Amino acid sequence: MRESGFPRAVALAGALGLAGTFGSGGALAAGEVTISHYFTGELGRAGLEEIFGNFREATGVTVKDSPIGHEDFKTGILVRAAGGNLPDVFSYWAGARTQFVADAGNLGAIDEMWAARGLDAVVAKSVADGATMYNGARYLVPFGYHYAGMFYNTKVMAEAGVTEFPTTWEGFLTLCADLEARGVTPIALGSKNRWPAQFWFDYLLLRTAGPGYRAKLMAGEAAYTDDEVKAAMGLWRDLADAGYFAPNANADDWTDASDKVARGDAAMTLMGTWITGYWGGNGLKAGEDYDFFEFPAITPGVPNAVVGPVDGLLISGNAANRANAEELVAFLVSDKASQATWAKAQGALSPNVGVDEGIYTSVMKRALEAIGNADTFAFNYDLATTPPMAEHGLSMFARFMDDPSGYEGYLADTEEGAKEVFGK
């Protein structure tokens, strides 16, 4: 999958009527549908229980739900695919991970269902084109998507005298230096599970080498030992050497880092918009207790890219309950009440153009604007490259956070992994 553009249509599309989506085509066969997903957090589980209940009332079909922890899901679902033991429906991330499963022949195409349910009128074209098509066929139904930004504690920033937030790298370095001088740890990062560190690599490379070069690296057409990658990692090392990250990042997960910012133990963290769902569940208020600014520009003239994942729904190629599976995935994206429930529970942005933007907090509305103003929406690292390559890269990021000084050696090791993965 190439990185895709999410133009302003995603952020500003008007409401579209969806009447008849579930009333046509005759009665739905009684029975059940099985689903497995990685939405195991308290807010996500509660939201899904409500949504699945709505689906049962609308269709008479019972959802047999099998949630799996986020990290276990990454490998577990591939094991199930290899063994021909996939559920009817499963969640997965758009991009290279879905491409990987599609290439293995484990998915059922949904082109006919997409057309029959009128999903072209439901999902913004930019989202559909960028996230749902693989090998010339449509496989993925988007359920929600996110944006990664620099989320901060408003009180901490105000007490530090910060009234304007940086748009350039020089301004960002000044902000970090001023915070540290006031005894405030500038940045929290919880990289225990490796993936939270990827956003630093993503933005530093995108802001210096640009989306075109980054896409080549993700596809194995550029090398991790290239000067472009070394330069991006060098900027990251400079931040670490200056002491701007809270210590022992690899001992914390992303919620630990989020808690540090919420408590005021650190000023900010680079994270996806799901942090707003987490903080909201803990009683924090958008715009009052927290806010965000966009990752600053670095090299003049480089296109503006934003980073984030698209959570999707896939139907297995040998689904036992294919008709019910199609009804479920169509319902989950088309039912505006369910989409609103999910957006609020997960801190997600809805791919459904009919969802009223009034459901979003002020922070989420600004995230929509940031996406709409960007030239490119780039899938984050472990969704932009193949799962085997992502393992090499994520391990490199964890090694870096333990000892930034050895980054050139880590890059050389990662390039050796890339040669194996891509057959270079």
C-alpha cells in the first residue's frame, strides 16, 4: 500500500442519507457471526457491547465476540490465518498488514457487497481509495481512524509561560529547552511495547526526507543506511542526548506515558488521538486539561504529511457465515449512531461522512482540520511496511531508546533484516 492523501473532504464532508441500507435485499438469515478484534480496553469493550447490541436488534443476528490483546493479536491472527481458522470477521489495520493477509489469499473480496450497500455514499472517497483496495479488489471496511500529534498538559504549559506552540524544529527545540530549564520534563514516551516510538521515526523522516522517500524505504526500495535515514535518527538522538525524554521509556507503556503528562510529570507526548478516549475516560476535558499541536516542520519545501492508522474490518475467505459477516461490517460503518458511539469511546475519527461533527471535542475537530490541511496521510511505520520488516524496525526503535548513541549500528542491522525481507 502506498501512502494515501486524505483531503479536506474527510474533515468537512456533509451528511448523506443512508435510508434503505439495511432494509433491502430481503430478510437476513437467522444465526450468528463471529468476530475477533484488538479493542480490549475498557472504553472500547463497552462501546462494542453497545454497538453489537444495536446490530442484534436491527438484524436478529448474534455477534460472538472474541477480543484479543493488542500485542497478542498481531501474531495470533496470522497464526489463525495460516491454519485456516479465521473468524467470520476480524479487525485489522489498513496498509501493509492487510496487504500481507490479502497476498496470502486469506480474505474475501467485498466489491459486490460494497456496491449493494451503497458504501461509496457512506465512506469518504479518499479514505476508501487509500485504505480499502488491495491487488485491485476491495477487502477492508474502515471502522475508525486516528491522527498522531503532540498532546500536552495545558496547565503545565501555561505555568511554564508557553502561549504559542512551535511550527518549526528550531521552535520545538527552544520549547523543550525552556521547559527543562523550568524543571519540567519535556517529553514522555512509553515504548515498552515498541510501537509508540515509531511516531518519532515517522515524523522525523517525513519532515526531512519527505513522503516519497519514506514510501520507498517502506517498500524496500531504499536503505536504512542511507544518509536520509541517518539524518532523521540523528535528530532523534539529539533530543535524547539533551535529556528531553523522561528516563526509562522502555519500562513504560503508552498509558504510563499518558499518565505522566496528565499528572504533570511531563509536558507532552507524541501519540494518536486514542489518547483522548483514554484521558476522557479518566475525567480529563479536551481543551481544558489537554490539547495538541502538530509535529513541527523541519526541512523547508517538504510536503506536509500527517501520520496515523486506519482500523478496518475484514471478512475471511472461508467465512462460515458470509451473509451475516457482510451485514455486520456494513452496519458497523453505515450506522451513524454506532459510528458516533465508537468515535466517542475510542477517541477515533469516523470514516462515515454522515456523522455529525458535533460529536467531536474541540481537540478532535482540530485533528480533523490538521488531516484536511495535510498533503499526505501516511500510515504509521508498522502499517506502512510488511509485518516481518516491521518487527526489525520496531526492535530498532526499542534499542535506540535504551542507548541512542548506537543508532548507526542499529540501522546497519535493520538494513540486513530488510535485505532478508525484501530479497535485496
